[in-house]
Amino acid sequence: MRFYTQQHKHYCGIDLHARIRYVCILDGSGTVLLSRNIDCSAESFLFAVKAYRDDLVVAVECMFTWYWPADLCARQNIAFVLGHALYMRAIHGGKAKNDRIDAHKIAGLLQLGHWALAITYFYLHDINAFLTEADVAIRLNPNNATVISQLGLYILFVGEWDRGVKLIDKAVQLNPYHPAWYHWGYHNYYYHKCDYEKALNAAQQIGLPNVFWTPLCLAEDYGQLGRLAEARAAAAQIAALYPGFNLRTARSEMEKFNFTQEHIQHRLDGLRKAGVVE
């Protein structure tokens, strides 16, 4: 699956039908500039977008009528993106069978470049740039559980605990059958709050037994709760998945995810109690 990552001043999504089309145009901040039905003539489309031709990109879903706007945009030198129907449904949870909403969704999908940029800045450890792009991505895709959950997780990691967990909560509401890794965010949130029972409950639902982060979360929770036998068993699982693991490598791995130094020290304390060596 490939994302369209070019940035533009204006984003146009079109919900296509045989005789009419619904057009939605957003600016770079996600503000709706135009939202209305038009007929399928070239003249009607060009008139509708006339005020927004400056750095405009148009997107449609791949269906039987897509070639009409594609040919028109090619003649008019307007950037055009054709979206794979199944991919668009997978990313944005399916169309709503409402022309206005669907056109808005298609326009919003063009702006996933902000999501990709936010993630890139996160792993480059440029937190200010990450937060800036994350804000834009969330504003442009307020009902996209994939965008909101991942950015909410990373926002939580950099220390904006309450905002991050609220975004994860919203993603859960949008997608009740969400991936189990959402619980990684809840684990860190409750661990930060020193509510180790809730942190443990979340860690037990992460559902990634072959990833060392899962027993790591369990080990630090059990360590803080004084359940030392279970803590040491979890520490042994970490060692099996990550040979040579120690507190130094734990710090290094946590720093990759931009955890605050206070949170890292807190987590290392739990691992130390679980018997992880320096």
C-alpha cells in the first residue's frame, strides 16, 4: 500500500456517480472550502474549482467513471490521484454511503502525508516538528482510527499523557475491534500514574507474545507490585526474546520511542525490581 505524500494548498475529493458528483475541497488546515453536488459536465467542475486552482490536487476512488475526471485534470494540468477502492476502505473504515461525507473522506485521504511526516519526525527525535505535523494530521482526519491511534500513542510517549490517552480512547470508539497493541498505550499511561494493577491489566492484553516489549511491560508491572516470582519469569522471557538484554539496552530501546527521561527511570526501576541486571 502506498500513500500520496505530496503537500498542496488545496485538496479536492470527488464522490463519483453516473450523472452527478459530489465535490469537497479542503485547504491545508482541513477547513472545508467547498462542499456541494455538481453535474458531471467539465464546465460545472471547472467552475466549481475555479477559485481553488492554485496548487490543487484532485482525488477519486477507482470505479467505472474515474476516467472522466482523470482526462479532464490531465488536459487542465491539475494534479490527479486515483485511489484503490479496497485500500481506501481499509484506511478510512469504508465509505458512509453519504455523498457529502464520502467526498470529504476522499479529500482527507490525500492529506495522509502529514501523518507520514509526523511519524518520520518522531523517529528523527524532532519532537516539535512531530507534534506540529501530528496536530495537522489529526485535524484533517478526525475520524480515522488508524491515524488517531498511532499518533495518540506517540503523543503519549513524549509526555502529553492525558491528550494521548484521550486520542487512543477515541480510536477505540471509532474501531471497537481495534488491534491489541492499543493496550501498549494504556499500559504506559497507567504505569506513569503508578496504577500498576491497571497497567498490568493492559499489558496482559497487548497480544504480542513474541515481541520483547510484552514481557518487558509485564516484568516492570510485576516488579512494582512486588510479585517477584512472576516478575522474574517475565524477565526470563525478555532474555529469551532479546539475548543480552539489560538495563542499559532497555534505556536505549526506550529512547528510540522518545519516552521522557522521568518515565524511563520509572520503568527501569520496575525492571530492576524484576531482576534485570545493569
